[in-house]
Amino acid sequence: MKDNSHTISRIAAPIRGMAQRFSFMALILLAVALMMLGKVDIGLMESVRANVTDAATPILDVISKPIVSVNKMISEAKGFYSVREENLILKQEKDRLLQWQAAARKLEIENKNLRGLLNFPVEPAAGFITARAIADTGGAFANSVVINAGNKSGIRKGQATITGEGLVGRVTDVGARSSRVLLITDLNSRIPVVLQSSQARAILAGDNTHRPKLIHLSPGASISQGDRIVTSGHGGAFPPGLPVGLVASVNEKGINIEPFVQRSRVTYLRILDYGLTGIVETPPIRELPASTGNKKTRN
Amino acid sequence: MKTSIWYRLDILTRLLTPFLLTLALVVLNLVPLEIPSFSRVVPLLPLIAIYHWAVYRSELLPAYAVFMIGLLQDIFSGAPIGVYTLVFLLVYGMVIWQHRFLFGKSFAIIWLGFAIVAGGAFALVWALISLWSFSLLEIRAAFFQYLLTVATFPSLAWVFMRWQQFIIRQL
């Protein structure tokens, strides 16, 4: 009996080893095949990604919550020490902004009158959805965040995402309850922009560094450090004029942009519904208040 | 001796913990921290777990489990699907192949082994994604991520060691 089992294990062990080696090779090949498939059929991988992320959304949602409260506590504690100084700065800023407000009101009326004279069509007002970033990509190789709103909340692929400071990125994969926002710093991000002063067109191309590059600048356009870059609204669902960043450096290696939005400060995001995605699918009919847009907040 | 179903269930759960812990690290890696530039260099925690379990209890983390962990890492992190899957599998295979050399050695050797394997892993991820997107990726952030991962190894390995002693034991 003992001898018998010994013989069996002597025969079985190499077979088991071979089977293990074989299944290991099969898994390696499968991984390579998945990579190739992802290159050929982008849509399939996007939907797989969206669905799996969707399934994990409740977990990500819960885990990311304490971080938000801790960050809030830290910033509140910090704020406590600088209340006086901040108050002074805010007062000065308020005075300055009031002047700007007066100027803006005047210009708005003037603009409206001139549009009336020219019979210029009114641009659609952008509605927006507010969502929270529940997952970061965690690494040097991809720059995107997962947010806790999906097509149930009206998120569509291609929509622009902003914070109060400026453009964050655009929506790529959309699930039912979650979606992925590709940041403007990602390697795959291409955003049509203009120089605000000269209205020269260019493309903002991410390269995985924190300072994306400006490429395809219209020939003959002059550019210098500190120029403001805004979205142009060409060819997509992006409203024109969203603040993007400032020109950080101009040299023979290229033009680099310092975005207004820092990746670490992306917690709550607004996803703009500009109504232009309706080219592919009919948008849901709803009333849009002229100035504020429709607001939906998810926590 | 008759073992009750609860006893067997208990053992099964304990044996599943290496896989579940590694999975938890994949998710933990995604938590958005509001520390400037940290999310670009955050240590790749699942890599540490896969290396550790491959060295000490590879039978508790079989190749298909590593495949699943890599696949989820790809899906959640936004990397091209298949990249981390392949790299995690290769790291796992590498450790199994060199098992005789690593097993039972001092912690310093294990750590050194991790530094070498992780260096290869990061280089491979960099190369694969560069190839996938037909452009050379920036290498600096990846290098810092690698350094941080190697620096995190001892503390996480310590937790795993304790876990092995008290939760899994000699099952």
C-alpha cells in the first residue's frame, strides 16, 4: 500500500508540474492576447472596464469617504490658524471682484444687445452634474479618476469635466453608476484649445507629466510665458472658453502648459452637459434654466 | 476524527486570505489622497503581496489568482488591459523559478530580490505601455514609484509575516 502510493506520487508529481507549467504559459498567452485585443477592439475593453468598475463602485465609494473627511478636517485645522490673514486677503479680493462684476455686467448687456443686432444664435446653456472622485489610478502610467456618477445620472462619453479652477479632463468610459475621467495630463488626452489673447488655435496633448504640451499651434502665432489657454470648443462636446492653464515654458523642445487644476485637488468635479453629444443620440428633453443650468449633486 | 463543516469553512477562509488581502491592496491603491503629486508615485502594493506570497506560500496564491489580480489592477488603474496581468504573472513565475534561491534566506536577501524583480516589473510595464501607445513614456515618475514600492516592502512584508503566523499557521 505504502509502496503503491509512493509510485503514484512519483508518476503524478512530474505530470502535475507539467500541467502547472502548461496552465501558467496559457495564462501568460491569455494576458498577451488581451493586450492585443484591447488594441484592436477598444470598444469591448471600454465596456468591460466600465462594467467591472461599476460593480466595484459601492466599495470604492465607501473607502474614499473617510479620506474626504480627513482632508476636510486637515484643511479646517489649517484654516483656523490663518483666519485673520485670510479674512484680510478675502476682503481685498472682494473689492477687486466687485469691480470685475460691474465690468462683466456692463459687457454682458452690451454683448446681448450686439447679438440682438446681429441676429446671432444663442449658445446652448450647459447643464452640469456634480460627482465625487472615488478612485485614482495610482501610478505613473495613467492619469484618470473614477467618479461616482454614470449614465443613470446623465453622464455621456466625451463630456467636459471641470472644477472651480478649470478644465480637469473628459469622460471616457461610462458605466451605470460610475465613469472614468481622462485627465488632460494623460498620454491619450487631446484637447482643442486657443490662446485667449490671440485666439490662435492649438491642441493640448498630455504626456503623463504634470505639464502637458501644446502642439499644432497655428503657424505664425506668437506665444509667450504666462499666456492663458482656454478650450476652443472645436469638434466636440466641449463648451468654448473653459480655462485650461497658463503657458509655463516656451523653448525649442516645445511649449508646456501649467494646468489650473492640480491632480491632488480633484475631489468634487462638475461634468458639463453641453447638449452637443446629441449628434449621436437624442438627448433627454428637459428644461434648462438660462443661467444656472440644471443641478444634480451626488455624494 | 470527524471534522465539522464549520471547522473546514474556517480553514478555507484562512487559506483564502492571501488572495483576498492582495485584492484589498489593489483597491487600497486607488484611494484618492490629496497629497500633491503622490498619486503618480504611490507604491504598487499588490506587487509586494504577490512577491511575498510567491516566496512563502505560493500554493495559497495560484497562478490564476495572480491573473485575476492583475486583470483587476488593469481595469481599475486605467492601464491597457493585460499589462499588469502579464507583469504580475511574470513576477510570480520568476519567484517560483528562483524559489530554491529565495526560500529560507535572510530578510535582506528577500528584500534585495524584491528590489531586482520589481525593477524588472516596472521597466516592463513602462516598455509595454510605451509600445502599446507608440510613444516613449516619461520615466521619472515611474522611477520614483519604483523607489517608493521598494521602500514600502519591509513594513508590508512584516504585516504578512505576522498574518502567516497567526491566521494561516501551518494549515
